[in-house]
Amino acid sequence: MLHAAAASSAPGNPWLNIGIFGAFVAVTLVIVFRASRNNKTASDYYAAGRSFTGGQNGSAIAGDYLSAASFLGIVGAIAMTGYDGFLYSIGFLVAWLVALLLVAELLRNTGKFTMADVLSFRLQQVPVRIAAAITTLVVCFFYLLAQMAGAGGLVSLLLGISDTLGQSLVITVVGALMILYVLIGGMKGTTWVQIIKAVLLIAGAGVMTVWVLAVNGFDFSRLLDSAVAASGGNAAILEPGLKYGVSDISKIDFISLGLALVLGTAALPHVLMRFYTVPTANEARKSVVWAIWLIGIFYVFTLVLGYGAAALVGPEAIAAAPGGPNSAAPLLAFALGGPFLLGLISAIAFATILAVVAGLTITAAASFAHDIYASVVKKGKPDAGAEVKVARRTVVVIGIIAILGGIGANGQNVAFLVALAFAVAASANLPTIIYSLFWKRFNTQGALWSMYGGLISAIVLIALSPVVSGSETSMLKSESIDFAIFPLSNPGIVSIPLAFLLGWIVTLVSNKREDARKQSEMEVRSLTGIGAEPPSAH
């Protein structure tokens, strides 16, 4: 078992860790440079020229989806809270069935580059595009908070940095690298980084899983017994309720979390945008099937890795390390294979963060440049090359905001932070997506009330929850600051039904009908792909 003393300083050799990091960043930058040579049009920059196969795109989706929350956050959550931590893995995986059955193919057939293309197809262009762009930017911001916090914890652990200033500097460097990747590579470069990262992450997690099982004689029961022993004989880590069964409030909080996880994936803008990088609807379906297999295999690994960290490192040592629970996976790597495996796994985790933040950033930039600048400001007729220039400038602004937000969220469990992003996405985006695709009567007023109502209610409830103030783990840690009026940590149980309800009621009350021909065209396009395929696909 790794001692707490080792966990609280830099495990392994910091120079070896930096060397492996540097090598990985150099290799991926070369790939991004090579992939970016054909980034001439908006289609090239946003959708990689629709040149990826279903298998490639499915791997990239897995790379985009398996974020720092999946690797660092969930392993840490399982190590600290056992069964209740594994519920994150289950929720994140089951969510893909909603994405596959309800939105993946239909969205790809209807839109061009962004979610707003779909939502504004048969509704009023300007107000709906503005609303969709705002919700996209907010969801990306919450998701970026989690990745930056994960980066800060990971690199701080490897370099033995425990002071706030040092961790803030680390987050700033990660943000600068992210900006560089996206400015140069666009969607094509980002996709290749995500494919490479998905392969490395699943392979690395697979090696660690086999290693943990080998240490325990390939006996999973023995591993669980070791985890209980290392937790001071706390058998509760094998049973439901350690985190979400303490009180009635925590049980409701769990239902709220589950709703957010299961419904959020189908409304995440950076995941939805990946469906536009394939040439046909058939390849879009293949993408999701590939993604489900790869993501499912990885989440099975997290169960072994989480309990492995509890058994070989110990909850106390994990809690004492820089980054707290987010350090569980790197510390497990150190306990298994020493400095080299630690450096390798940490480089993979770092790549995970870079790839995901790159995907988030290009989605946010595309939303602003395509939906606000090109479609609203320039009324669909931007100057040649101007849209991509605006997108690149937006990348820099988003990067700076993400750095500042990441510094504020440093120390929070990244799986938990991502769950907030899922709740905002499910509240602000999902009702409008579902209604637009399946309800003929749905109108612009219903869409705007649903999107803004879901977005505002989710953000206000998060601001008034224990996440921001009122507890030891809050973002605002001062005891004198406590405005946690809303008792739940995740707003999904209130904000998601509210957004569906607002869209439904306002549509019925306003009774304004949209263009029936546009509705019919959207229905045919979404179900058949006619009119959506690029010429080369026919």
C-alpha cells in the first residue's frame, strides 16, 4: 500500500513525467500540423470535410466522451465512495442508448455543422440560433471547468505542486496548449488527436486493469476484500448508499444526478457536432455503435481501477494527495509500475484532457462564428474565409475564460463537475431537440422558453446549491459565505422537467403555427438524409 507521505509529494521522477508529457505533446502537435493543411473552408474547419469513416468517428467520439471525468474523476469516486462512485460509469454509458435511438442519425441528416442548424431549421432563424449558441457556450464552459480542474490536479501531483499559485500556472499552460491545438488543427486535427487518445486511454486502462487483477490472483472478490481492508474495514464501499443514501435529500440528489447523466449525453453540443464529420447517415449509426463498445469496455475497467486504487493506495492517501480524488488513477499507476507507468498513464490522462478541451473549444467557437456571426450578423452571407477567422479568434477568448474558470474550480471532483454540465445540457437543449424532431406543432416561442427557462433554472439552482457555497467541498470555501438555499447538488430533477413543461405549455398557449412545408422537409430529411448528403456521398 502506498503511504500518504508519498502521495502528498511528487511520486516518481518529475523530470521523467515532464519528458513523457513533452514527447506526447510534440507528437500530437506534428499530427495536428499535418492534418490541418487542408483547412480552407468552414466545412473543413468545423466538420473535417466529412471525411471520417464510422469506425474512425466512433473512436473519436469515445476519445471526446472519455474525459478527465471518466478516467480521473470516476476512478477517484469509486476509490472513495465505492458502489455509489460506479453509478457515474453506469449513467454515462446508458446515456448513449438515448443518443443512439433518439438523436444521432436524425441530427446528422438535418444539420450542417452545429446543433443550432437543426433547431432553427423550421423555426425562426435569428432568435433560435442566438439561444442555441448561448446554451452551447454555457454547456461547453461547465465542461471545460471540469477538464481544467482535472489538468490542474494531475500535473500538480506529478510535479509536487501543492500551492494555489503553482496549480493556477499549470492550468494556464494547459489552456495555452489547448488554444494552440484548435487554432492550428480545426476539427480534422482535433479528431485525430481524439482517436489516438482513445486508443491510448483504453489500452492504458486495460493494462492497469489486468495488472490489478493479477496482483489479486485474478480474483475480483479478493480485490474487494483488499479494498475494504485498506479502507479501515469499511464494508460500506461495497454497498449502495455510502454517498447517496445518507439522507432523503441525498437520495433525491442521486435521482437528479441519474436524470442528468442519462439525458445529458444526447444534448451535449461537442458530442452532437461529431456526427457531422461523417459522409452518410449509415456512417453516423456506425459511429455510435463503435463508440458504445469502446466506452462500455472502458467503464468496466473503471470498476477494477477504482477498487484497485482503494486497495493498493488507500482512501486516506488519495484524499491527502494534490488533486484529491482526481489523483487516484495516477497513484494506482505508481503503486503498480513505479515512476515509468505513472509517467505513461499521466501522459495519457493529460492527452485525454487536451483532446476533450480541444473538442469543446472548437464546438464553442463554431457555435459563435457559424450561428451568431455568419448566420445572424452576416445573415448567412459572410465574406470568404471570414467565418473561420472569427472562429479562431473565438477560440482564444474561450481559452482565456476556461483558464480563469478552471483556476476557480480547482480541487473539485471532475466527474461531479461534468455531471453539472450534463444537467445544463439536458435542461437547455434536450427538450427543444426532441420537440423539434418529433412534434409538428412545436413553435419558436416554445423553443425559446424551453431553452432559456432550462438554462436559467439550471444555472440559478447550481448557484444556490451546496456546490457553490455552504459546505467544506464548495467552490467558495469561506465559512462566512453561505447562500445554499437549494439543497440538491445537481439541479436536473427540477430543471429538466421544467424545460420540457415550458416548451409544451408555451407552444400550446401561443398557438402560433410554423411553416408546414419546412416541417415536412425537416421530417423527410431527418428520416432519409435526402438533401443532407454532400455530393460525393451519392
